[in-house]
Amino acid sequence: MTQLLIRLADSARHVLPLAALLICVFCLNASGQEADDRVDAFQETLSHGNYPWYDKAHDDARPLRTPQQQNREPSGVARLINILAWILLLPALLYLLCRIVVAAREKVDLQPLGSEPQPRQSAIKLPVANDGTYDYYAAASQAAKVSDFRSAIVCLFNHQLGVLNRYNLIRLDKSGSNHKYLRQLRDGSVRSAFQKSTLVFEAVFFGRHNADRDLYAKFEANHKNLEQALPKLTTVSGGTGAATALLLALLLIAGCSRHTIEYGHSYGKSINGSSVFFDYLEARGHVVRRMFDFQENDLQRANVLVLFNRHKDGLPAESIAQLNDWLLDEPGRVVIYVARDYEVHIDHPGADPKNTRTGSFFDDEEIPTYDVFTDWDTVSTTAHYGVRQGDPLADGVSTQAELFLDNHPLSVDDGENMLVAHEAFVVRQPVGKSEIYLVANGSCLLNYQLADSHDNRQIAANLANRLAENRVVYFIEGHQQPGISSDSSDAWFQNPFSFLFVEPINWLAIHWLLVGFMFMLYRLPIFGRPHDPAESSHREFAAHIEAYGNLMQHTGNTNYAGQMIRNYLETVRRKS
Amino acid sequence: MSIPDKSSPLFNETPEMPADTDHDKSSAAAPGDKENDTASGLQQLSRTIDELRTQLHRVFIGQDSLIDGLLIALFCGGHVLIEGVPGLGKTLIAKALSRLVDCKFNRIQFTPDLMPSDITGSHVFNMKTREFQFYPGPVFTNILLADEINRAPAKTHSALLEIMEESHVTLDGKHYEIEPPFFTIATQNPIESEGTYALPEAQLDRFMFKLVIDYPPEADECEILRNAISDNNAPDDVLPDLTPLLDSETTCNVRRCLQDIIVDPKIIEFANAIVRRTRSWKEVYHGASPRAGITLLRGARVPALMAGRDFVTPDDLLDLCLSTLRHRVILTPEAEVEGRTVDGILEDIIQSVEVPRF
């Protein structure tokens, strides 16, 4: 398990610089631009955000080492810390496992006498209750009521065996004798009480001694004493808690580096995250929160939703309809839908003469048309974007752009509906008295892009500027396809395992699953409890027969082989 | 012995923590109104046997199972076969036991040239009386130590085993009774097989127990060494000081008293299940005979008596299973080649039988 964790940790550690390297390669031509005040705010946001990949001095991304460089020049301190953490982690893990085992053996809820749970079916094959559903305590009470005290004592004794077995103080099996159980008991008070019970049971059951009401009363009182002695064993020292806390802390340190390549998530400092935009909005006075998938209560509080699409197929129709309903419920609501880059397709618009391009940023190609947001029903799937000749696209945000919806040109004014930079643009689409901002090629709003490009900052700043003041902004952090549920709890658990993918639960869950798996190995009856490990033969008869056959074939002398067999058997007999 | 009365003092005293072999001596036997004499007699016997064990431990350190096995066989009228390497004190314990029960003791060193008449005795012509006169052999004793019994030829084995079974010697058509109690302690060495005559299974069945002893633990061995070189505790010094606790008659009476120990039908079924299971176990070529079950039940009464109980529990039976059955079963060749031991297989068999609980 440890090796596996180390490999996971190593692989996670290697992914980050690799991703950063790739982004660096693709963004080498990024050039600094003179920023206005709004754009400068991004620099301030980045500076205060303590992004490990951001160079405050140069307002740019730090050059990242390649994995090969890392291998040549390992960080000694980091490596030492990691090794130390693992050294601490392993004993802590083992100690915790031991504590879990001990606690599991000791900490069993003592049921009230009247509500004793059924004996485990696998515990023992008791003559009366082969099906495992027999309640011996009830049977004892019933027998006592009809003055059959012998049966009552026998039943109550069997009930005691069941209780001790559930406490894992004894290992109940069909061949277990009372002597054996007594030897297994280590706690003095429990053993003493059980010993008294044993004496009475044997005298009554095997010795045909008379059993009367007094004897049964004493037997039952002794049984209560035994059960009172049992909870003392459940006292768990603080060592387990401390070990758990230490383990959790170490788990976070050792191999559990933060997963920093999540696309669009606002938590963490991922270069592919949206925390810069998150912080920027917060710095502008908005109340910015996160929600995991669509939660009804949060939606009612929200004025603005920022949704980074993380799924290749975009939003499902149900989610789009729900978002539309949400927009129509109250005026002034805003959805900022940030599409993935591949959601914008470059078509070959030969059929549409209006798309003839006279000048653009794709000089060597035909005019591109963008089939934008094919899953978004508020924008026609035939929307096209064209650029007028002479637009200073390379200089930043275009204020002279034209949008065609259903082949009808829409006038896009500066600050009105359209922002263009490089391959990114933003479309404003009103829905009732609310509005949707569709960010095509939305990677421009990711952290690294904001740190890298003045144009992207400009788009983000303009987009943020469209929002009214003091809005409640929610970033949707759910994976893949979020959906709205009427019940918040249902919404949260729409995917019952979604919480497992939220950091740091995802890392803790992996480790605890491993711990749980090991614990189950111990607990499952198929593996047995390690009281009396089954002896296995060290010799395989078939292997010996094969060996003897080979010997005979090899030597061709059956007498010699037979003599060898006899010698071997003699040796085995002596050893046995 | 009958059922004790209702005022059983089972909870009137707190029992001591049980040892592994006598966990419930203190309070289980409750005297009844009508059977006070018998119950008190059993209690007295229990204390006597306890004292017997204590005294044996004065000269023989450790080996509790050996001492218990010897006492059980003695009181049941059985014989034991002890398998162990030389130098473990087999002769010493036999001597000590004979002193404590105030019995005659003889020792026979079995050799390949030992003849039946060497152990049974023979008729010798008396010149004075002009007739044959019987000169009894060493078997005419109460406790006989047959040392290295497997070194004698088969006919000597047969002679001895007949005596063990019948407790008399037949010579020239005349029967010569051996005074009870007659208790044979036979030994054999497990490590030397050259020049030995292995006892056949049919004859092994005559032995009540086969006790396997090994070297003592380190602490016990240190104590043995300390005692051996001390002035007062050396076995040779302690042996003459042993005071007889029983005599021949009392020993025979104990056998009769054992009949008062209750053996519940469930215990009989339990013993029978174990014995029968040996016959159907796949790794056992030849299982135990009904005599093994009889021996188990007879022997189980003694531990109950030692514990001061008037009834037998499954634990009494289980404690005797290995020593009773290990020489009565024959493993299959496959099991032997696999290196399985008799004791290991017997433990598996015992584990497969359900202890009566309801």
C-alpha cells in the first residue's frame, strides 16, 4: 500500500510541472500589454493570491522546470520532508491499524438486556438455533417464567457466550469448550464472572444438579455483573484520536500534494483554475461563493452564476432549461457560461456569402465561422461571427465586431454585447430581464491565461464590469454536468459519490479506503480472526509424487527410487 | 452419587482463577443431604490426589501432563506408554509414584534377548521338596516400569501385554494372579529404531494412554539442575522422605468411587462422535476402536474427581483425547508423506466435533 501511495504521489507531483510546461510552450508568444486600471486589478489579484506559478516581479508565469530537470536537481529539503513524513506516516498508520483492531475487539455496543440482538449466524451452531435467529436471552426469560430454571440457565449461558463473542473476547466455534473460552479471556473481572457462570452451567447441564429460582437469580445477577464489566473495555484512550489526527495530517503531507490541474475550479491555485477570476470578483466587492452542483438554497441567494463547463458535451438540455427558469424567476440575474475551447468549431462557410472574410486574425485561411454553444438553446446554432476588415484584433479587444444570428447580422457595440480578443469572444444574450454571457473559447478566463495575456484580462475585466455592484456570485464547482434539484440535499447527493472527488476528501478517501480494506480483511469471517491461524501443510503430496516420478525417470532405477521414497517416509515418521 | 440439593453454594464463594487443567475445583461439587458421605468422600479423594500431585512435583519438576496421565491411568486401572528420549526421569517418577501409593515397584529393562519367562517368572524344580516351584517374575508387582519395551521381541511383548490385560500369569496351565493394583509404565525411545521391534497397533491398543514427553522448559530444567546438586532437594534425598498417601486398597477403592462420577449421555455421545470421526477422517487409514471410547469415558472421570466435581465435562474428555487416541489411529500414507502428525490430525478431528451445549 505504501508503495502505491508513493507512486501516486510521485505521479501527481510530476503532472503539475508537465502541464505547466505544456502551457508555457503554447504561450511563448504572449506579450505584455499596457494595462489600464481594471486590468491592473488582475495583477493585484494575482499578487495577493500567492499563486506558486506566478512571478509578481515580472507579472508573468514563472518558468517551470521540466521533469528531467527536477530529476537532476531534486529539492533536498522537500525530499527530506517527504521522506520524514513517510517515516512518520508508516508507524502512525500501523499504530492506527492496531488501535482500530483493538478498538474493534473491545468496542461493541452493549445492548440493553431486553433488546439483545440476534446471535450471529456464523458464530456457532447451537443446537436449538441453527438458523442463527434464536434469541437466547428471551428464551432464558421465557423458561424462567415457566420455572424451567435448568433451561433458563442453559439459555442464559449460551447468551453469555454470544455476548463475549461479539466483544471479540472469545472466539466462539462449535468445538470450543468452556476451558478454551476461559483461557481466551484476559480481563480478570470478566473472566471471574464467566468462570462462575461456567461452573453453574456445567453443574446443571452435565452434572444434573438441581436448578431453582435462587440459583437462576444468582446466575442472572452474575450475568449482569459480566455485562457491566464489559463496557469498561470500551474505554478508548486518547491515543487513537491523537493517532488519527496525526495520520490525517501526515496523509496531507506525505504524497498528498494538492491536485492543481483541475479545469475551471475556483478553489486551489491551479493554473487551469478560475480562482483569479474568483478573487477578482471578490475584490470588486461582490460576495463570491462556491456551490457544488446546483443547490436550490444557494441558487435562491445567487444573483450571478459562473459556470465553467467541464464536460465535452456541454450542459444537458435539462440543466439549460433549469438555468433559463432560474434566469426568468427574477430579473437582473446573470449566468456567465464559460465554454471549453473545443465547443467552438471552425466551419468552412462556403455556402454563406456573408461570411466572406476580408481581413482577420486568420489571414491564411478562409473566414472562420463559429458554431457556438450548440447545446445552448438561447443562441442559434447557426450563429456566425465575422470580423470586419481592419479590426485591430491583434491589439486587443475589438470594438468593431459583427455577430450573425440565423444569418441576420446583429450590431455589436463597444461595451454592449461583444468582446473579442484573439480567439475568444463573449456574447451577451438577454433572457427576459436577465442575461447570459457566453464566453467562447473560455480558456481566456483561466488563471494562467489571465496572468499571461493582457487581452484576456481585458475580456475578464469587461465581463466583470457588466455586473451590477454587490452581487452574490456563485461559482459552480461540480463535475461534468450539473443539475438543479428541488431539494438541496438531493442536489448535493445527486451523485452520491461526487463528494469523493472533492479535495481533500478525494485523497483522504483513497487512504481510508485502503485502511478500511485492510480492516475488512481482518474482520471478514472468510479470513478468520487471527487467534488460531490454520496450520497448513508444508509439504505437497502431489509435488513429492512428481518428484519421485522424475527421480525414477531420471535414474531408470525403480529400486533406487523406491529406496529414496522409503528413506523419505522414514524421515517423515521420525519427525512426526 | 446423586444430584446435590438445591442449596448449591455455587455462588457462595468466589472461585479462584482456574489453572489450565483444574479450573473448577473449588465450588462445583455441592453436597446433597442424602449423599453427604459420598460427596465428602469424593472431596477427600480429590484433596488426596491433589496432594499426590504436589508430592510428585517435589521430585519431578514440570511435565504436568505426564503426571496427570499417570495418575489417571493408575486410578482407572489402565497402563501407559511413555515415549520420550532417555534422561527425562521416567524411572524416577515411577519410583516416586510407587512410594506415594505404597505399592511394590519393579523395573524391567527390555532387551532383544529378553524371554517371556524373564518377566513372568518360571517353575523351578525344588530338589528338597521334589516338585516344581513357581518363582514369580518381576511382573508380580503393583507398579511395573517396562523400560524400552520396543527392544524386546514380539513374544515377550505378547506375554507382557497379556498380563497387562488379564492381570494374571498363566504358566504351565496354572494361573497366578497379580495383586491389584497392577499398573504398567512402558517406555520407548522415539529416536532409535535400529534393533527395535515396533509394537503392533493391536498391542498398542492395550495401553490406555500414550504420553509423549519432551525436554522440559528452560525454567524447569534449571530447577531440576538446582535440585540435583542441592543437599536437600536432590531426588535421591527426597524420594525416601516421601510419605505414602495411598495404599493399594485405597487405590482400588478410588477406582470404585469413580463409578459415582456422573457421565451425562451427552458426554457419551460426544466421546462416541470423536471416536467415530477418526474412522471416517480422510487422513486416517485406521481409526480408533470402541475401546478408545471406553477409555476416554473412564479416564475423564478422574480429572473430574481431581477437580472436585461429581460430573464429567467435555473439557475432561478433550484433555485426554490426544493421549488416548494417538496410538490408536494409523495415518494414510498420503498424510504421512505430507508430513502430517497424528496429533495434528487428531486436533483437526476434535475441532470438527461439536461440543454439547444445549
